[in-house]
Amino acid sequence: AAALAKALEGNRTVTLVDLRGNGIGDEGATALAGALEGRSSGETLIQTILLGANSIGPEGAAALAKAVERNTTVTLMELRGNGLGPEGAKALAKALERNRTVTSLNLSHNGIGDDENATDSTCVLAGLLKPQLKVLNVEDNQLTRIPADAFLAMPSAFELRTWNNPLDFPPEEIVDQGDDAIRDFLRKTTLEEGTVLPTTREKRARSKR
């Protein structure tokens, strides 16, 4: 991965990098981040990054996030089946605050979860939901809530993929109906309960009564 990353730093033709299933780990991800950032030879032309199943953890995610902050060409990032965890997801979320070109992000099967005190402002999706995204895949993680304000601020064509998460807000039967049903539920709930919505712990306590 390090040799490839060095070659890509001078790249003026390659637009897609597919390293899925190569076990590059944090070291390889960090090396690749340098090429994405274009720190030694100017802007890269890479548009698509496929890094699924590579044993990339929070450290590698942080390096990629730093590169994404400065990169202006990548539109699709696929990081499924790694071990980014909540910290890795938060690093990428912070990068998306500055990046405006990434429109498709796949973080499925990465051990990303909310804690039991998660609120609309502190849950993982609160940071990841950025208006430039067209598709966000967080399937097969441990997320428990979709934040009302952040989700309702997304464009109507936005697609959120949440299969196989223990979501309890909105409830599973609403989520299974799709994004339009989620929007309707969140609008109604926000109007009924105001802007302060229950935490994950509070939702679970209520369901046991």
C-alpha cells in the first residue's frame, strides 16, 4: 500500500483506487491518505476510493479524514467491513464539515455505535448527516437513533441505509418503511415534543412501562 500511495502522489490519470480485501490496516490507510491529500505533488485526480475489508481502525480513519478535509476530487468512499468504531466515524464526520465533494459514504459493518445517553445532538449520525451527501450507508452497526433536525435538513433525494442497526428512535417499524416515513415520523414527533427529544435510555425505559 505504501508503494502504491507513493505512485499515486504523482498520478495524473488514475481516478479509481480499489484495494478491497487487501488488509492494508492503519499503516496502509495512512500512506494512502498522503496521496489523497496531495501533499507532495499537488491535487490528485482520484474520485473513487474502495477500501472495504482492510482492518482499518480509528487511527487509519483519522488519517483518511484529515486527507478528506483538504481533498476536492473524491466523491465516493467505501470503507465497509473495517473497524473504524465511533471515533473513526466522528473523525470522518468532522472532515465532512469542510469537504464538499464526497457525496457517497459507506461505513457499514464498522462497529459504530451510540451510547445509551445519546441525544439528537450527540448521536453518531448527528455528525455524519451532511447536506452534500446523496447516500450514507451505515448498515450493520450499533446505531440507536436518527437525529430529527439533522435528518430533516437533508435533501429529499438523500438515501440513508440503516439495515441491521438496533434503532429505537424512530422505531423499527417506521424505519422499515423508508426515508419518507422517517421524515413524517420525525416531523410529527418534533412538533409534539418540541426540540428536546428523549435519549436512547429514556426511550427504552418508556418502552418497558
